[in-house]
Amino acid sequence: MKKFWAGFWSAVAMSFFVFPVGFTFLPESLNSKMLMAGLGLVVFLYRCYINHRIEIPRYILISGILASCFSLWCLYSVTSAGTYEMVYVHYMKSFFTWILGAYGACVVMQWCTGKNDLPTLTRYLAIMSVAQCVIAILIDNVAFVSSLADRIFRTGSSFYKPGGRLYGIGCALDVAGVRFAAILLLIAHQIVQNPEVGKHSKAIASLLTGFLIITVVGSMISRTTSVGAGLGLAYMAIANSSLRRGGFISSNQVRVFLVSFVVIFFVVMTSVYLYNSSGFFHENVRFGFEGFFNWVETGEFRTHSTDHLQTMWVWPTTQRGWLIGEGIIGVLNIGSDIGYCNFVFYCGLIGLTIFSIYFIYNQLCLNGKFRNFILLSLFLIALNFIVWCKVMTDIFFVDALLFCIAGDTFKDNQDYLMESIEA
């Protein structure tokens, strides 16, 4: 029972951080991510006090400097354009909130489980994501659960229900899909790169089952999830294609393949059965995988969203607009949801370049912290840039979490990175 509650609170902390949600009994301006950030700040200051020094990882400082440069450039863009649209001018504030929120969530995980490493983080992100998928189905089908969620959380049901969209606790639309996608990549990494997972069929089966549940139900919530599923499968295929010295396939690779075959077969058969027997599942699966159904039935891979996005590729008409931006953002102002178009209109190619360098740096600087992480870094970078073809969001929540956990070369009880400054 103690282990259950440890896992439960770890998953709750991760959900409050990854999928911020408001509470009906708190002010609307305060959400769960801010509460986790408050906890992170208190613990950080306490540890600084008892250690008589401030320890901050060097690359968090550099990342913060890049985030500040982006915020300052956005400030210049909007003030020179006279629009004073401050959405990304405050990105530095978001940076600190994400970092402190991640720190708070990792502190809860370490308190509950005694561990603060990548395998543990991935496990509870997977559990949290599967739980969000289950909650979304329950909210849509069980009136009591929907009513209870609305009483405790600001779920946005008045917005999602009329459109027939599935939603969880703070988990909905493209933002949910992007975060599911990033988590799927972390799960794929653990399946093929963690030797402890490869030694145990149960561990492989549990992670792969979580991967498939998130892929199927997560795509019902947001079709962007399927981008992460595709990248995750590609990652596993590439990583598993490497042979040992002498050309022999390892026993772990054989075990992963066999267990994967069994799990995938079971999940596919279950999905086919539910598709044919459940109206709810039939309708939502067709929505989540609309492109694949259209491809099979018409020979053309297309969705309503992709058709709509094709009309949204709009760009500035002046050189100044291309370089500096016009300080405007959003579909109502420029007629586009596409991330690249919005960034260019808002802060120009210069701002987009600064923001891109920021994300590339965040990923590449983690290669020295985790073993066999280079390929995953490239896939996470690719995910971020692919997502911008659809929506203006990012995956910094992953970077923040990875910044706050112990690296593979660290002892389990260490909280900070090797390279730090002291004051």
C-alpha cells in the first residue's frame, strides 16, 4: 500500500506540472503548475540555506540567458511595431515557472520513491499519461466523473463538450498532444536503451502497453499525439537496428522484440474488437486516426486539420516584417494557427532563430548528462520543429524535467549537475 501511494502522489505531481489545471476553490490566475513552482522555490531556498551556498547548473543559466534574449527581442519587436502584444515578451517568466515547477515535481517524486533519475521520471510520466487517457474516457462516458471533475477543477468542459472533444484534467487539444508525443519518445528511449528494462519482460510489456494506450487514446484527445508515436516507433527501429560486436543480436534485443510482438498483437486485437463493438470507440478512433482511415479508404492521407492548415501559410509582405516581425500573433490577427507563421509575424526570422537555438541548445547540452541520449535529443528537436508546422507551442517541459533529475553518472541522491556555480 505504501508503494501504491508513493506512485500515486508522484504521478499526481507530474500531472499537475505537465498538464496545468486551475482549481475551482482558488483564484483563476493560480494553477497547479504555479503551485508546483512555489513548492520548488521553497525547497530550493531551503537547500541553499542548509548548504550555505547557491548551486545552479551552468547550462540552466545559459538556457535562461537564451530565453531572456528571446524575451528581450520580442519586447523590441512589439514596441517598435507599436502593438504591445506581450505574450512572448513574458517568456522569461514562463521559463522560471517551468524550471521551478519541474524542480517541485521531481522533489515530490524523490520524496515518495527515493529516486530521481530518468527511468523513474519516465515511468511516472507514462503512468500519469495513461491515467489522463482513462480519465478522459470516464469524463466523456460517466456523468458522475464529469461532474466531480468540474466541481474540483477548471476543466473547460463548456468549451470542449459542445465540440465533442475528449479532455482530461488540464489535458486537451494540441498542447496535450505535443506533451503526449514527447513522453512517448521518452518511453521509447527506455524500452530500447535501458538495459534494466531489457532484462525483464514485465518492464518491457508495461512500458510498451503504456506507449500503445497513450498512442490510441491520446490521439483521440489530440491527433498531434500520433506524431510522437511515429517518431517513437522510428526511434525504436533505428536504435534496435544496431548489432553487437561480431554482428550478434543481444538477448535483450530478442526479448524486446518478442514481448513487443505479443503486446502489439494483443492491443491491436483489442482495438479492433472495440472499434467494431463500441460506438464511442469507433467514432473517436476514426477521429484520432482520420488520416490513416482516409488513406486506406480513398488512397489519400489527409485530415480536416491538414486541409485547413494548407490555407494558413501566410507571411509578412515587407522586409521589416520578415526580419523583425510585425508584433502581431494569433489566428484573429494574421489568419493562421501555424507556429512558424505566427513566430515570423510576431518577432521575425531573427526572433524565430533565437528561439530555435534555445531549444537546440537545451537538448544538445543534455547529451553529457545521460548515456545514449544523442539520438533521442535529435528526435526531440525534430518533434519541436514538426509541431511548429501546426501550432505555436514547445516542449520545454521535457527539458525542465531533465534539467532537474540526476544524470546517469551521478549517484541517486544527488540533486544537481556536476557543472555548477557557487555563490
